[in-house]
Amino acid sequence: MNINIYYGGRGLIDDPTLYVINKMREVLEELRVHVTQYNLYENKSAIPTLPQTLKEADGIILASTVEWYGIGGYMYQFLDSCWLYGDKEKIAKLYMCPVVMSTTYGEREGKLQLATAWEVLGGRPCSGICGYIANTLTLEMKQEYTTIIEKKAENLYRTVNQKIPSFPASNQAVKNSVAISPNVDLTPQESEQLSRYVADDSYVQRQKEDIQELASMFRDMLSEKDETSQDTYVQRFHQVFKPQPGFAASYAVNLDEKKDSLVIRVDGGQLECYYGAAEDPEVEITTTCEIMNDITAGRMSFQSAFMSGSMKMKGNFRVMRMLDNLFAFDE
């Protein structure tokens, strides 16, 4: 028979939970049970892979210490990993004995949490141990406490060895109807492989670097597309330019999607059109690329865009009206 112990405390010398599981281990080994203990605080990065160790077990002990509130983060991580990566068919056959000792309030709630979590996973919880122990010496000095621990260990052995049945729990019924595991489409082998990847810090780091590289690549692609659209505006203004003899003006068109202004400078038959910062433009226009696309495609004029509220303007209105004469996009 194989019994695995998963200890979720911090490994402190005076941790009463350590005393309890060491006593239980002694009893089980006297009964010729092979006992393997996993200290979660020593295997923090490998916790996602630990559910795979359940495959070799006939029963397990989940042990944790309530030091201030609840059963602690390491045990929660282990239970989360069992839900995400564990073999549910194997878990359904496993008996679990909860051991929760407290140096503050909450040992009964902690024991109930472990039992409930194991039921939701589909496993079989059996009678466990919980108690408030302010000083570990109390456990060592009182023989009646040692007797209780030994009896619980013997009961776990008997339950696992005889495969004692238990009544179905409502937690399992709720799980079957509403709680769907995210990895239902993964085989146990695929789930094991995924859990190893999750626990591999170098693999996770490589994935982050790949994501950053992809993000950078897409930003470059969007930048290239943005530059192409900028070149299109400049090209269109040059294509339809109609010089107005004796007229000179400067415009700055601020597009919401562009960081630089589209600067248009007209001096008789000369046209400058580029993206950059405009110095003291006579007319400053604010609009969107969508409106500018409609204008350059001939579907809308500058004046109609302004009158409809799609374009805002500051400066000389007469100079602004000349844009439709200078650039005949509708032809």
C-alpha cells in the first residue's frame, strides 16, 4: 500500500501539524505501508506537477496549519493544480485524510475546506484530525493525544485497505452538473505535459519573450500600415492640387489616430504636404481618419464636414473654405 502525505505548512520546528503527520507516518510504516511525504514549501515551483504523484498512491493525507486564516496558499495551489492537471479518474478512487492543526482560530473550518475540496474533485474524504495546539509540547506530553493520532492512522489504513464505501456527497452532484473542469478535453498524458510546462520557469519565461516578440512584430506591422496610409493622404493631396494664383496659406490637420499633424503649405503654384509639427498655421483642423478618407475619396467636402460637426476648425474661416478650391477630390 502507498500513502502520500502533502504538507502545506511552512516547515517550522514547532508546527503541531508536523508532529501529527510524523506520528501517523510511524504508525503506517509499522503496518508496512510505503509512505512518501511532499513538503509543498520545498517544491513551490513544482506544485503544478505534484498531482501526477497521485497515480502511485492508494490514499493520501492533506496536512496544513492554520496560522492566521485558512489552510494556507501552498495547499490552495496544490488543490488548484489537482483541478487543472490531475487525473480525475484516479482522484475518484483515492481516499483522503485531512489533518489541520491550528495555532489560532479556524482548525475545524480548515478541515472542512479540505474535505469539501476533495469531494468536489471527485475523491473520497475519510475521517481526519483537527485541533488547536498553542504549544507542540502539549502534544508530546499528553499520551491521550498520541493515542488519538495513532487511532486515526490505523483508521486510514483500514479504510484504504478495505476500500470502505461511503455515501455520495452533494458536492459531487453539484460538480457533475455545474462545475466543468477547464481541461476536460485533455488526456491525462497531455495534462501531465502541460503541468510540467507550467512548473518550468524557463519555459514560462520563453513564452513571455515569444509573446513580447509577437506583440512587437504586430506593432511594426501596424506602424507600416499607418505609414502607408500617411503616404496615401500626401499622394492624394498632390494629385488633385489646383493652384490658386496669389494665394498662400498654411494648414495643420490633426487626425485622432495619428501622432503627427498633416501639414499643408500652399504658396501660389507650390505645395508642401508632409507629417510633422506645424508652426503658426493659419487654420488648424481636427478630425478623424474616417472623415479624411471620405474627403479624399470625394464623398464629402471640407465645408460639409465642418458644417456637420465632423470636423473642428480654429483660425481664418475664409482660408479654410479655400481647401475645397485647392483640392478637388470630387473630380
